Amino acid sequence: GFWGEIFCYDIYRLYRLLCLWRKGMMRLTAASIGAAILSTIEPSSSFARPSFGIGANGRSSSSNGVGDGVTSTCSLPSRGWAGGETLSMSTATDSEVVTVSTSPIEGMRPGTSGLRKKTTVWEMTENYVENFIQSLIDTAMESNGGKMLDTVVVAGDGRYYNNDAIQTIARVLAANGVSNIWIPQDGIMSTPAVSAVIRRRTADGSGEDGQGVAQGGIVLTASHNPGGPEEDFGIKYNEGLGQPAGEEFTETLYEKTLEIKSYRTLNSDGIDLSAPVGTEYQLTPTSKVTLIDPFENYLDALKSCFDFDGLKQFTSRPDFRMLFDGMHGAGSKFARRVLVDELGMPESALMRCDPLPDFGGCHPDPNLTYASELVKRMGLRADGSADDSVDASSLPVLGAANDGDGDRNLIAGAGFFVTPSDSMALICDNYDAIPQFASKGGLNGVARSMPSSAALDVVAEARGIPCFVTPTGWKFFGNLMSSKESFDGKDYGPFLCGEESFGTGSDHVREKDGLWAVLAWMSILSKANEGVGEGEPLTSVREIVTRHWAKYGRHFY
């Protein structure tokens, strides 16, 4: 029951409090213990695992002068108290920078997209997060000419341990002198949205592409891997252009993890990630956390690519239906914001679009196996072939899915599955349907990962577009997209790229972007159905793809 859940969370929070005390990072006081207990009380009986970082909201100056001198009031909605009044309390703890001795931990070499381990490794191995982040920020400072970064974004895909890790990371960044730490409200942001913030967000909030002031982003995600206490967790780093860290950066980071002897952190209180956008937490006299709008910069990026008014008009047709599977990942909240709030589509167009720390027990990988319910509802069998027993006219026109962190996509039509390689080739050939490309006369470059099919190569050759084949890893696409910015080379923008593992993207950000791919297909359908009157059959995804095959041939891999 309710009080039983509170008791369990009390024990958990007190355990974490004792861990911090044992490390010399927290003083045990009646206020800090009370804050740990009271912060478990929620206005709803539907509990998520508590996000315990370092207590409640209060802070006060410490004896060594490092504290911020602020005392905050923590107001918690009451549950069961007469009149539903608000329970308020004020807490104060020291906020000093402390240096904690540590030792290297083996196995911290980042892969193609950050460091991924079982959640228990991150959560239960002493100093694991701190070691990795200290090594990361030391590497970032080294690549910044020895100067500490001024502004860093910290966000995650909402999987289990997301908010705990954010609290730890914020402390380490602040203790190392990062002036501005931007965290999205509730701590959740899709991977492409983080890239958009890095590239666009100014000190005032909004900005154009390339005006962003953040020098990097720490992304908490294990991408399409399952989430939960016994599943996977990961951390990756995006550099100043919004792109995944390159091999030189990740190798240096790894070397530092083998040499680390100490890390810097704070004993300050935790931050309330659910506070209003714009809330600031002064962690030290020179370092603060600001809660930012998770949608603003990413939405601006998408609106620079697509005709939202035209898409809204097309999707309002009575004969157009769509089904989007968010797989309980970070991308689902962005899909709701775009598809429902911006384009006016009904809630019935969404499935599994509420982020959950364990992704609802599913494997959040948008393919034929793990998006099986969407596949079935699109009139497909498990192998992607059409289920002839289903009336295609009763099916949605377009089906789509995103993965855990919102950067991968699956595309399907009524009774028709589009392979990732075909999808990329189709987007390339239909660039005139996408304002991002059409407004600049087409594409100046395309790229695919080596394991994908040559479908893109054929279209690029016919269109006279430079085409590149890269190793697996989005950072290699980032090098091409930022060729002019990073290497004073040729500008290949507008640029399109993708990989065999359901990743598609463009140079509006420096990550693959599942929602971008969905909007690209909506734009292709809209263009293909210009002049089709109400009551006339819409040109389908199947027709668009089969016409493409008739023109360029069909590729298998």
C-alpha cells in the first residue's frame, strides 16, 4: 500500500544518505534526514523510483566559503493532511567542493556511441559514474585548450537511473568549475534534441543553427538497449558542434580512466528536476544549474526543415491515418509535442508514448521483432511481408516507431515495410518534397554506413550527388556534416545520411533523428498526393516504393 511504498523509499534514501556521509560528501543532520524522508511523499500513488541525488532543495554557505549562501524552501504536496494544504520546510547543508580519492576501474573504453554497461555496474560500483565523468570533463578541458568548459548540457532518455546519474554528474561538473549546466525539465530529452540544444540554444534560450553556446553535452542513454535495474545504462558525450565525440576524444578519455586518482564533487543538496523551466540552482558561487525547455530548440530545428502548415493540412484529411509507436522512450514525448500539439493529430495516432524507466518492459529497438504490435497493426507479418488476410484499406496510411533515445526509426505503409536502406534512398530521390533540401536546390552530399545496401549509391549517382560510405558509427557522418566547420573543408550541406540499423538523419543536427525521418516520409506522402481530391484513393507508401524500384532497381543485403 501507500505507506508501505513510502517506507521502502525511506530506507533506500537513508541508505544513499549514509553512502554520501561515508564518502565525506554529506553531513548527517536532522534536516537532511528529514528531507530524504519527506521527499518520497508524492501527490500520486503511482510511484516512480525516487530520484535521490543529494537531498532536498535547501543550500547555505559553508564554513570554507565555497557555499552559495542560499537557503531554499522545499514545498511538497500533502497527501492525507486535512484540507490538502502544502507541507513546507527549509533545509540547509554545506556546499563545499571536496576531492575524493579513487582508483581506476577497468572496462571504461567507450564504444561506437559512448560507454554502455549493465545498470548495476553504474549504480553499485563505487565511484563508477564519478570516475567516468571526471575523466570525461578532464578530456573536454584538454581539448578546449586547457580551459574548463563554460556551458554543458546534461540529459538522458529517461531510463532507470537517469535522474540519479544526472544529480551525480551535476555535482562533478560544478565542482570542476563548469559555469552553466543545462538540464531539461524532468531530465528527459531525446538524443537529437540534445544536439539541437548544443547547436542552437543561446544564453537567452532560442537561436538559429550554429548560434548555440554550449560546448558539449553529456547524454545518458544506452540507445535501443533495454532499461531497468537489471538492464542497460550508458553515457556518451557530444562535442561543441553537437556531434558524437570522435575517436581521438574517446581514446583520451579511456586513458584518463586508467590513470585517475581522485575526482571533485560537491556535498550540496540535490536539484528538483520537476521544477518549472527557468529554475536555477546556484551550486557554487560560479556554477549553476538551469532547467531548460526540452522542446524549444529541437522544435525550431524541425520547423526549419519541414512545412508544418502543409503537413497539418495533409494529416487533417479524413482518409489519412497514422500510427506512431514511441516504445516508451524519450522520443515519445517529442512525438506527442510535434504530431499532436503542432500538427493536430488525434491521441489515437500514438501508442506507447509515455516515457518509462524500463520502457514498459519492452526492448526499445524499432524493428520488425521488437515493434511487433505496430507491425501487426500495419498489416504485416513478423518477416515484414504483407498479411493478406487483412484488408489494407482498413489500415493506417503510415506507421512509424522510435527507439529508446529517439534517434532510430521504423517506417511502414499499409501492408508494406520499408527497409532502412530503401528509406534513405527514397528520401534522397524525393528531396524536393522536403523544404530543408528543396529550398537549397537539393542535396550536396549523402552517406551511408558500410553494411547498408547500395540503394542510396544508385540514386546519388543519377542525381549527381557526392556519396560516401563510412564505418559504423554516427561520428563518421558528423565529420562529413561538419567538414567545413571542423576541417575548413567542403560544405556538404544540405546532407543526408543513414545506416542499416534503422538510423536516418540530416545536418539539421549532428545525430540520427527518428522523428525527422518520420516527418520526411509524411512530407513525401503529402507531395505524392498533391491534387488528390477527397474521396479519391491516396497514393500509398507501397506505390511510392514500388515506383522507385521500377526506376532504380531493388537492392537486397
